[in-house]
Amino acid sequence: MNTTYVSFSAEINAQTTEALLGVCADLANKKTDVVYLMLSTPGGNVMSGLTIHNFLRSMPFKLITHNIGNVDSIGNVIFLAGEERYSCPNATFMFHGVGFDIMQPTRFEEKLLRERLTSLQADQKRIADVITQRTKITPDEAEKMFLEAVTRDPHYAKANGIVHDIREVKGARRHAGSAACIQAIGRRSRSG
């Protein structure tokens, strides 16, 4: 069984999403058995994060995700795509509710406010659904985390089914490559 290590340390946006999807599609086409995604992200665009999650879940390879720093915001949804999930001992997971930015002067009327609120609530529900389906976290707990904007440690993550174990990344040191936003840093074969 061959394993390919992929490092993703970036904000979730259209460009980084397309880059990661491209790397993973290429690995699937090359018949990679296991992709070991080392993840650290401050989060970013909800739509892009949900797209990555759904795409990764559809891939024919086994996906292992490993929090190597901070997995924040929509990054948690991407992390939860892993069939096996791990965290380094000093990593964190941050959860908060969905918001939106206003980049220019905007006039808010009731219709626009309702549209924004409906969109925000729909995104938050989709994120909560992934969290509750892939972990031991209940819908009420997820809603509370969104309202409080909490950061959790690996022990909380393990107790609540976010991760399966707390450990350092194994094997990747032998394949270290240059630091890039997204890079397949090596392939190794394992028997079994």
C-alpha cells in the first residue's frame, strides 16, 4: 500500500481549494492507496471548505487527516473528511459561528438582512451537520460552540470523536520537501 503525504497550510479560498483538489485528483488518478493530509489552516470561505470536504470524501483513496498546528473555523469540516484523524499534542481546534464581511458601504434594508441571515443560518447548519455526523458532538453542543467561539485542545478532540488519537506525524520526516502552500512531499510504500 503506498502513502502520499500532502501538506496544506493556508487560508481556505478559491485558489487554495482548486490547488488542493487538483493535487488530490492527480493522486486518485495515479491510484494512490492512502493520502495523509497534514493540515493547519485559519479557516476561510465556507463554500470552499464544504466543497473540499465533499470532494475528499468522494475520493477512492483512504484519507488520513492530521492537525499539525491550528485547524480553525471551516478547516474543521475539511479535517473531518478523514477516515482516520489525528492531532499533534500541541495543536488546537477552533470553532465559531458563521459571519460575513462588508467591504464597502452598504445599505441594509429588511429584505437584504433577511437574505443574509438566512444564508448565514444555512451555512451554519451545514457545518453543524458535518460536525455532528462525523463526531460525538451533539447538535446542541455544536450550536453552543458556534455562539461562544471556543478553542479546544487535542484531549477534548479525542474525547469527542474529532480525532482518533493524539500523536506526532510518522514517516513524513523522511520525505521532507520545500515549504509550499500545498505540496505532495513524498511517497513511501508500506506492506500490508
